[in-house]
Amino acid sequence: MPEISTKPYLLRAIYEWCTDNGFTPYLAVKVDAATTVPMEFVKKGEIVLNISFGATSGLKMDNDAIQFHARFGGVSREIYVPVQNVLAIYGNENGQGMAFEVSSTASENAASQPTDSPLSSVPALAKVPPVGLQSVPVTGADSAPTGVPATAPAPDDNNDPPKKGGRPTLTRIK
């Protein structure tokens, strides 16, 4: 029997710690063909999602994936994130949390399965082109729609490499 990863358990623990301490849990995700997120908010192949109780509906964090509904620009969207694609979970107010190394994503693992598996008859999905990282605040179904700021920035084509030196940080965009 293969050993179960500790990652989903750590994700649930940090989520619970954030909510117990009044922090807003955010999830940084590497986007690929296996994820279901609003592509207009993806930058450089990554997206940051607010997964607090007030911003989500029907949040389910199991050992394989994180699923929920959230509002983006007033429109309810279904979100599906494989646990393998989670880069980090942290409290928005203080930045404390846990980062994970994503060596291979769920769609890459599905593509590398042997051809005699039942999945071999399923058509392959194309990779999502990397576009960028953007923090996306979302609201719950009972709140006013504030998923996208009124003056949402146009997608930039800034493909400059990150600056060297110092400690890596997640950028919060209000």
C-alpha cells in the first residue's frame, strides 16, 4: 500500500489554525490543465485564492483536491485544485503559513501514467500557458460582489525574471 502524503493534512491544519486565530487563509496554486480556476486571474501560471469561510461556499479539503465555490467579479465559479498543485497556504494578515515545493503537477502525473491504465482512453489535456501570479480576493455568496476591483489592471506582459537576493515573498495586491 503506498504511503499517503502529509501535504493534505498540513493544508487542513494551517487552514484551521488561520481560522482559529482570525486570519484569512490564502492558497497559492500552480495552475495547469487539472485545475479549474478563473483563467483571467492567472499570472505566470499561478493564482492566489482567498479560502476563508466568508469567501467560499461548500469548501471541501480532502486528500486529493480542494473544491469550493467562490465569486469572482460577482459571478459564482466552481474551483477545483489538486493538492499536488498547492504552492503555499498562509494567513493574509501576517504571512505565516507553509510553502510547498511542487515538483510535478496533477496533469503532468496523469500524462506520465502507463498506457495500459484505464485513463489511456481519455484524451490528453494541453498545458496551460504560464501567465502570472495575482492575488484574487473573493467574496462569499451572502456578500456584495467584490471579487475583482473596479479598476482591474490589464494583464501585463512583464516577463522579467524575479530580482535576485533577499527572501522570497508573496505579493498581496489589494
